[in-house]
Amino acid sequence: MRRTPLPPALPGTDRTRHRRLREQGSGERAALDAILAAGFVCHLGVVVDGVPMVVPTVYGSDGTELYFHGSVASRSLAESPGSTVCVTVTHVDGLVLARSVFEHGVNYRSAMVYGVPRPVTDPEEKLAGLRCLTAQCAPGQWGYARVPDRKELAATALLALSLAEASVKIRTGPPDDGTSGPDADRPVWAGTLPLKTAFGTLEADPALREGTAPPPHLLALEGGRVG
């Protein structure tokens, strides 16, 4: 599907306005794209039967829309058409260890996307959306494993959410209490403790047919950083 590119700046709305720690906010769509590209698990916030639920699920981004599995959201939309959801993606990059506990923090990258998702029903778009989602998790796997058949597609709930309305926040760097304040000269070690997530070593299915070697695209992921 051909889509109209979204503007390079994130539009400010009442939901996306940064009320606290404004210096950590970003209005650049490139920052949103980078955060989404660095992960493949999001948290979907939705109201079902009047009760808020936050559901972890995998996603894929094509730059204009976010595709994600959405059986819970599909149920909510069926009950309340036009309901807004919130999808969040967060990467923790390290602990910020200050001279006082009050000034401790976390280095992170986070995005919140708001909107009304639409169920993807067209078979061609559903295939494209699932391919996008699969490529986000394991690049190369879509062309290697069997793709969904018609029955499996019909049984899969896939939703698309526009990336038009989103909020981005990023924190980097050392603690803030080292240059001023009452604790600047306190003899306490301060700094950051980086956190990195990486793939491990491939573990073969015990039922794997003998002599079946892992494909190059999976071998390339071994030991690679996630996020």
C-alpha cells in the first residue's frame, strides 16, 4: 500500500504535550522512528469491559503505521467503536546513580503512540503487516519459514495504528547533582551503569530433523544487541 509520508515534526496535542521534564522530550519524528526500529515488543493500553488493561505484544513499524497483534483491542473496538488506545515502547539504557537517592534515575528512550487502531481485514495488507512484524523481530525469517495460509490469516487479529500522534522522551548522560547543589562535593561515587540487552546462542528444537543447520540470517543475530 502507498502511504502519505508523515511530517518530520511530531504534532503537539494535549495528549502528547510534555508537562514534566520537558528537556527530555523530542518533537522529531526521526527520534520516534529510531525508538520503534530498536525494539519489537510494545505494551498496548486498552479498556475492556470498563477495565484498563496493558498487554505486551510484538509489533512492526513501516514508518507511518504500527502493526500489532490485537485480539484484546479487537474485542474492545467491537464493543466500543472508535476507542482510543495507547501503545508504548521503552528501552532502558542504564541506571543513573547520583550522590543522593533522590537524584537517582534511569537513562531511557520511550515512545507513546495514541490513536484509534483499525482492524486489518484485507488479506494482502494483512500479509504485508505480518511480514513487517516478522521482519522487525527476526529479519529474514519471513522468506525462510512457511508464511500463513488463508485459514491462519483469518484466525489472526492484526491491527494498524497511525503514527501521526506520538510523544517521545529520551534521557542520556550522568547524574544532575555533580555540578551544583548540596551534594556536589559529597565523597560518594556517582555515574551510570549501562544496561545492554543481547541475543544469546541459538538453541535447536529437540525435534529438529538431523542435519538441519540454522540459516545465516539467524546466525547473524546471535550475540547481537537488542534495542
